[in-house]
Amino acid sequence: MKLTAALTLILVLAGCGNSSPSKSQGDVESAAKPTPAPALKVGQTYEADGLSSTLIEVDYPFTGDEKHVAPENTAFVGLDTKTCNDIKAKPTVSASNADWMLIGATGVEYAGTKDVMWTDWPMPKYPEGAPLEPGTCSYGWVLLQVPGNEQFSAVHFKAPGAKTTAIWKGTFARS
């Protein structure tokens, strides 16, 4: 009798006795993904959730700085960007390279990273991890390392705390 009660207690604590339906992995993943916004063109501004973001220019391969040469068979893509925290009442957010992503022509995603640490970053540098106070903007270059001959169909931006993702579409081919 004690063994049956102990097994029942273990199963209940493990969630096996729960009769409510659980979410599948697909449900959890789709709930976590932000909703894409209508496609923009380079130079257009995306506004949502009190933030505005502009992809000013795409420089591929990045030519703004001779000191930063990508390793063999790779290239840097430079994204000239501006993000503003437009609402005075909105809390401070943190700007990050990781908010930006390139979508390859075949659908491969190349995310921004916090791992590129140069003391002499091409200027102006998008302020990594810097607070974006209400009523202020961050401006500068985001650099992403990609395979050398990749073409891109889109640039995505997911602002911290935003429910949607900005998408700039175009053909971003190596020049």
C-alpha cells in the first residue's frame, strides 16, 4: 500500500497525473518567435513598441575600414543602423549587435554576435550593450561575419522587448 502511494505521489509530482493538455515543442517555439512586420527597403524606418529603427546602408563586403580584413573565404557585412527609444515613458533598453540578423538567399540565418571584440572598432560603432535611455538614439555600424560569396535576401531586427521583427528586403550581393 505504501509503495502504491509513493509511486502515485512521484507520478503526480513529475506531472504524469496532470490531465490538462501540454504545449508541444512547436507551440512553444511559435509562441516565442516575434511576428514579422511588413517588409521595408533600405533607408526606411521601422516603428513599433516605442522604438524606431532604420537600416541606413548595407556595405558588403564591408569597405569602411582597411584594418579589419575578414579571414579567408569569409567577409564582413556592414549594417549602418540607427535605433531610437522614442517614448519618454518607455524603460531603458540595451542595444546589441545580437538584435540584427542577415537572412541568406537560401534561408540560412546569420545572427549578430557579441563575440567580435575589437578595441579599434570601425567608427561609429553601434553601442554594444549600452543603455538606450528614453528619448535617445544609438547609431553606428554592426558587422557580421559570413561566408565570402553569400547573397542575402533580408535583414531582420528584433528590438529588445518588441513583439514584432523589422524586415528589410532586397538583394544584398557581394559588390
